[in-house]
Amino acid sequence: MCRCIYCNSDDLSVSDIISYALTGAKVTKKFVCHEHNAFTNENFERFAIANLDFFRNSLGLSERRSGKDIKYRANLVIDGITIPNVAVSGRTSIYEDKKRLFSAEHDGKKVLIGNVDKLKQKKGVCAGNIDTLDMSDTVVSVTFSIEQLFASDEMLRTIAKIAYEWYCYSNKINSFIPEIYQDIVDCVLMKRNVTEFVEIVVDGNLDYALKDICYLGSHGLFEYVDIDGYKYVILNFWGIIYYKIRICNLNSPNFNLANYYNLFLYAIDGEKSETCFGTMGKSNFISMPAKQAMQKFNKVYASKLEQLVKTTVLSLAKMKELIDELRKAITIYKQPPYDFARLVEYECNERITTIHVLLFLLGHEENYIFSSSFNENLKSFYKIDDTLTVTVEENKEYLRYLLQLHESGTLLNSIEEGITFFDKIYLYEKSNIKD
């Protein structure tokens, strides 16, 4: 029987150990009371998650309750016109949004921008006053602070909460043991300074050991006993940053010179796995206060975030989202004048990459192994480790190939066959994912 791991209450609810807002992997357990589940969410977790909305959108995550695309605040520049500080889920959401119009200034005049059908419904607007904007070079500009993303009190307490709950989950701890876990519980419940418990690992040896294991968009966790006698959890967040969380004092320093660790991986596509790795030398991963680490290694984390945004993470969830958007474009494409530009979303790199992967997948239909995951099949077909990077130049070259298919009248049939095959993959994999 479980009781709350924060207070021993038996009024339990199911806790998302790693919030589903941050992963495609479902990691839950009914061992946190309703009061403390609400406390962590309302006081810091939801704020930390909101700061990451742009990156969550890039990873193909969705709003948990509605399943809708994640919106974030951004400035958009469309055909030379700037639309400031709007909630969008990408540039497509501007011209596909049939509920909102966006106000901007152009040449000293106020203008409205949005879906043509919606504009026509606006009082005082006639067809002659509507101009078509070129969406091909639309710029989505998001401003953020790396320190706010990864070193704010809200984020550090969210990390402490994940680490403590995951530790209890992994070790089958089903109640609050105050003589052991009072300090970390007080940290999570905002009774202690979080910087006493959560730091950022700046140990190059750990980064090197796990660089080919902890992938972009995924989470990796393991526990260990340090030479200082404390039990810690290391959390690799989205393949970008390593947090070190102090869980409890064992009063038994680890002086072993050869150490082995069980690493648990939770992938963006819902896949869960376990591996192990080892280190030689004293059990101690060098860390420093989070804000200090952010300042000292700002360029390192900025570079990893840039890679996260620019790289198509091999994710079943992300591919499903992109293909659902492609379905909408196909509906328009089937109608005269068979607008190729709308189909490829005005030469949007993400749309072209989606079609590229779809047709590439279709070309390997006979070799697809359903007993392996979507990720594993694509890694095998593309001969890559974890991410598929496609340059703008490569997409431009592929666009010319798609245009040839369009002109020959074979493009639509090829894409629809690709979508049918992907749907088969998606339904099979979803029906076989275990909680």
C-alpha cells in the first residue's frame, strides 16, 4: 500500500514523475497526495514548463489535456511586416487561423493580417483591399534567457521534484521516510533553498561518456553515491544539460575507483530503455551552482539549444504532428488551381523535410521492421545515431524534385501512399507502447 512520499497521506493521486508536458514517455505512479500534486504544479512546475513552450513545440510535444499544438509568444516578420508578441504555434497558425486577425503597422498605416476567409468577414474589408503576402521567408523571432530557462528557482525545484519522485519510483519507496528524506522534501515544498540541493554538472568526462547515449529531446537519469557520502540523482534534461540533485545522506562515502551506473532513458517518442556505463576514478561528478554554470558556459548551452531547434528529432509524435498538418494542405492541393506552393507551405523547410522523410520511408516499406521502433527503423535507413539534420540547400534541391513530380501529376499519389504507410506504423506502435 502506498502513502504520499511527501507527507504519508493516503489521499493519493497519480503523479507525472516526469511531467508529460516535457516528454513523450509516460512515467507515473499513484504515490503523491492531491494536495502536494497541486502544490508542485501551481507553485513552480507550470511556470518552468511555460518558459519552455517554444522548445516543447519544436520537439512535437502537445498540450496534455487537449492534444493541441503548443503555443508560444513570438514576433513574426512576414513579407517585411512585423507582428509583435503574438501567441502562435508556428507561422502556419497565422494563415490557417480562422478565428483571429493580427494587427500590425506597415508604411505608417495600420493593417490586419490573417486568413483570407476571415479577412473577408471583417466589416469594411472588401476583396480589392486584400493583398497576398509572401510567406516563404517568414521569420519567427523568440527571445529568451538561458538562465531563466534552466536556472530559475521554478526550474530547479521542478528538477528536484522529478529527481526525488523518480528516485522513489525506481527504488519502490512508497511512503515518506522523514529521517532519510526530510531535507529533499523540504526543498521540493519550498521550505529550503533549492540551490543547496540542485547544481549543474560541468564534468566533461560525464558529457563524453554519455554523448552517444543521451539524445536530443530525451531524458536520462541515474543515481549514485558520491565520495561525500550523499546519494545523488543525475538528470540529463533533453540531452542538453546535466543536473545533480542531492537526495539523502548515507553517511557512507564511496571510495570505489571503478563505478558502474544504471542509466534509465525516456525518449521523446515514448520509448523507455535501460543501459549501463562505468567510470574509473573516484565517484564524484564535478558541479557548480546553476546560475554560475549558465554564465560560465552560456555559449555551450546556447549552441545545444540551437541544435535542438534546427534538428528534426526522430520522434513518432513529431512526425504525426507534421503529417497531420500536411493532410490539411493536401485537402487544399486537391482543389484547383492545385497550388504547389501551399502544399509545400511556401517552401517551408520543415514541410519539405516531412515529405522527404515520408517518401523515403515509403521507399523502404519492404524493409520496415515492425518489431523495432519508428526511431530504430529510421536510424537504420538513414544510417544515423539519433537525429536527422537536413540543410536548407538540401531541401531546395529536393524541392526541385517535388516540383517535377507535381508537374507530372504523380506527387499527390506518392504522398498519400506515404501517409497511408505512416498511419499503419503509427497505429501499430501506439497499440504496442506499454506504460
